[in-house]
Amino acid sequence: MSDSNPRKFFVLDTNVLIHNPASLFMFADNEVVIPFTVLEELDKFKKQNDDVGRNAREVIRHLDGLRVKGHLADGVEWNGHGGRIRVDFSAEDRPTMLREDSPDNRILSVAWKLKQQNNGEAVFITKDINVRLKSDALGIHTEDFEAQKVDADRLYTGYCELTVPGDLIDDLYNEKQLEVERLSPYLVRELEDGQTVEIDLHANQFIHLHDSGDSSHVGVARRLGDTDHVIPVIGPRKPVYGIMPRNLQQTMALDLLLDEEVKLITLLGSAGTGKTLLALAAGLHKVFNEERYSKLLVARPIMPMGRDIGYLPGDKDEKLSAWMQPIFDNIAYLISTRHIGSQHAESKSTEQRVETLVKSGQLVLEPLTYIRGRSIPNQFIIVDEAQNLTPHEVKTIVSRVGEGTKIVLTGDVGQIDNPYLDTSSNGLAYMVERMKGQGIVGHVTLAKSERSELASLAAAKL
């Protein structure tokens, strides 16, 4: 390695490894340093039966595999390009401000020592904001784990606005399709400085078309998978399980949800935009009306509770009833809206009808903990509150999908309960950005709250 590109030392905090076990191998030709205290924390976490425990065990397996190649205390080269991983076993004296014995201080002292020894070429990587503040106060170069971050301010919305001649809109609806090439001259966006840039039209991206000569003449189209043409989006002619779209984005979302060719859908939106309700309505319609799937599986991550469901009273279903209450509320609303069944069925309460669906096995409510390790064929899966998942967890969940299964991830990147995730690093935003352009993937960001006038006002003002 030349002097112009000196080796850097990256000290990883425990939360980085728990966030993504593969982070060990994401620092190219530099040296990754794992403080001994991190190993001790991993040892405590490894016994847990959740994602934290599984990730801790995976990191330990990675390190054990490296141990075969050499002594971890000396550093083991893993990629043939100078990339090394080393465990720091030293117990050097700590600076005065780190005298108090705590795991954070012991880990920080390793980064501080490396900074002194290597002319500042040490970088401390942690997802803990408070530890980053302490590290920065010590003069240590500190960063968040950036490898799987996306630009939250420019996140793909799933649709774009175009101004086109009116005859293109007419041809779209008359011919039921339109060549993308005919839209190419208008696929441009003007920047603030007056320059224009081309708009990349991704697979399953929507286009809101405006007539350049008549502001009331509009149309909506979607690029059909990875083909070279767009199709008109009309919206459902009758309610989907009692639900009709109330705005343009909801129409777009339902178009994807009802399309059998689109296997993975992500829906972003703040509270009240209808993302979960639309997904459930489409899922119930596909399972019970069209019988396209054997069951509807709805899952939520346990993170927002702040504790595992084992601490709640009762059996699994009783524990889940409080946990899945938002899903129950939405399903109850859909069932009551549709007024399903005969007069005899109407005599049952909404809660009894939801319970009947669950007992039939066609509606399954699960925490995500129980999905891992399974192969799930021929099901309509909804993962709610997906913004609380890491990119690694999202990959694990979607990789469980079997043949004939459709999966929908919904969430609000503005309401993240996981302390180590933010709008840029959560798994839902990562999935949106990484999967755009794939022929079987679709995305819509829902912008308008339709829950109630008060909910819309709160979303806008508070």
C-alpha cells in the first residue's frame, strides 16, 4: 500500500455488527479492529432467540472462520488486498474522561489508543448517537455505519409528473398502451439553476400526465414491468373489499397490489395515508374473493413494543392480540364496511367474524420472529411497520418468499422506533432504493392523509 493511501483503522462498535454481521467485510483494504469488550457483549447477546441473537451468532461464526486462517490478536487478512480483521485484547490505560469502567468507555479507549498510535488514522464506527458525541469530544474521527444508507431526501417515490401534448393522453387510453419512446422527449426535469436532466422511467413506475394545452385534461400511466411501453391506470371500477381509492397515490398503490405480475411492493407514507388499509383490502380480496392465494399472512416487527411478546400474559394468540391490535382494527373496519354474508352472518359481531377468519387458518397474524427460517409459498404477505427493520433483516424476510407468493412492505420512515436506525439507514428505505427498476417490483409513496380531517391537520401541523 502506498504512502499516498495509508491504511486506516476502523474500530467497530457492537451495534454495528448486530445491525449487519457482514459489516466486518465492508472496509476494503483497511484494518477492522474489534475491541475485546465487543466480543464479551456478543457473547451475552448470542443466547437470545431474536434477530439480535442470530446476528450475534453470525458475527461469532465469521470470526471463528477467520481464526482458522491466523491469530486474531495479530490480525487476519481476508480478501487478498490488504483487508485485515483484528481483535484488540489490550488493556491499556484509558484517558481521564474514560476512567469510569463501562463497555462504551472500554470500546472508546481502543479507538483513542489507535488514534494516538497512528497519527489520527483511526475511525470509530457506531450507530449509537450518544457514543458518537463522546467519541467526537475525545477528538476521535467518528462515523455512523454508512454502507447501506440511502439519500432519504431523494428517495424514489414510484411516480413522476410529465407535461405532454393532449393527443398522447388520448392515444394512451384509446390504444390501451403507449410506447415509452413516444414519451422520451418529455422525460426531462428542470433544476433550480435552469438546467434540465433526463428522468429515468423505471419498471412499474407511474406517470401523471398533464396536457400542455388543457390543465383539466390529465392521465395516469404505468410502465408495465421492464417492457418498452406504458399502460393506462384507471383504478378499480368497484370497491376492493369495501375500499375505493381516495386519491391518485392510492389508485397507484391498488393498481400494483392487484397486479399478479408484481411480486414485491413497498408502500411508504405517514400516518393515515392508507398504506396498511389498502394492503389488507387487496390481500383479503385476493385470498377470499379471488382465491389466488392460500392465506393472508400479516406480520409486524416486535421492536416498537420495546420488549419481547414473552413478557405479556397468555398463550401466543393472546399475546399477539394486543401486539397486532392496529391490524385487527383495520381488518375489522374492512369487514364491517363490506357487510359480508347473510343476515345470520350479520348477527355476529365484527370481532367474531375476524376470529373466525383467524381460526380458519386463512388469516395468519405473526410476529416477524416466527417467519425467519421458513419458506412461504402461495401466500399474500404483508409486513407492517417495516421501517423498524434493518437492511439485513429485510433481506432475510424477502428471501423467505416461496413460489406464488406476493409480499407487501409498508411503513413510515418518519416514525422509527429502532434506536439504531434513521430515515436513511432503515431496511424499508434501503429496499425501495435498491429494488427500483426490477420488473416484478413496484413502489408508491403515499402523500395525503385520508384518515380524517383532524388526522390530516395533525400530520400537517404537528
